Amino acid sequence: MLHKLYGFYFLSKDKEFSSKFQLEDSVEKLKQKVENEKRKNSSYPRFSSDISATKVMIESSNIPFWTNMKPQFTGKFVLKNDTNFLIGRFGVPISIRLIILILLCAGFYTSAIEIFRYFTIPSTKLPSEILFFLGANHFFMLWGYLVSENDVSDISDAIRSALQDNE
């Protein structure tokens, strides 16, 4: 589980999507697909986006969990061998990486200090505040991961279906 959390928060996944349309058509089809996609049984949009010929940013809107811990796709359209490609990467914002890094460091530091005190000073108990902090810290990271677990595949499917549409 730690490996998945580390990969989710700190590693970016490069992705490349080919398009069978010209640049303008690719941008329009992607905009239409992303903007018209709604959540199941809801009128809320499935994604929030900023799509142009030079920049593409798509992320899940995660209603009702307005959290910035969700992955986002950031990329641009590139022409290779007369074929348009949307090239980019999935990742979380740097601000979230910084918050998670601070929480992890604080958790490891307090754990090390309290365990050291527990083993070196007789009749010392682990304070419940530290255990609460560690539990809340891990819950916060795990909750953000679980809420956003399927977002990468959902965004990839939406992009792929828009750029390879057979209509």
C-alpha cells in the first residue's frame, strides 16, 4: 500500500494518445467530450478542464469531495509523422506533494522520538495525541488516494474515446 501511495503522490505517469483528427478538430472533440461528460445520476460535470491547442489540463471534479489531491493530466498536442498526438503526464500538484512530504516527515519524526523515549525512559507511555496525529495523518493520505484511485483511467478513457471517435 505504501508503494501505491508513493507512486500516486510522488511519481508522474507519462501518457501519449494518438488522434485521427487534425489539430483543430482534436481540440474541439476533446473539449466537447470533457465538458459534456456528467457524473452518474447527477448534473455535476465529471471533469474540469482547460483545453487549447497549446495546453491541455484535465482533472476529475470529485464532487462532493472538493480536494486537490486528485491526479491531473497536463499535456499538449504535438505533430509526429503527420499524426497528432496528445502527450502529457498524470500527477498531483506540487503543493499537494509538499503537504504530503511535510506530513510524512512530521509523522516519521514524531514516531522516532516517541519510540526512542518509550525504550529509553522507564514507565513512559506513548501519548495518545501522537497516536491520534499519526492515525489522522495516514487517514488523510489514504482518503485522498481512495477518492482519486480511478481518476487516471477515467481521464485516459475520456481522452482516448474523444480522439479516436468513429463518428
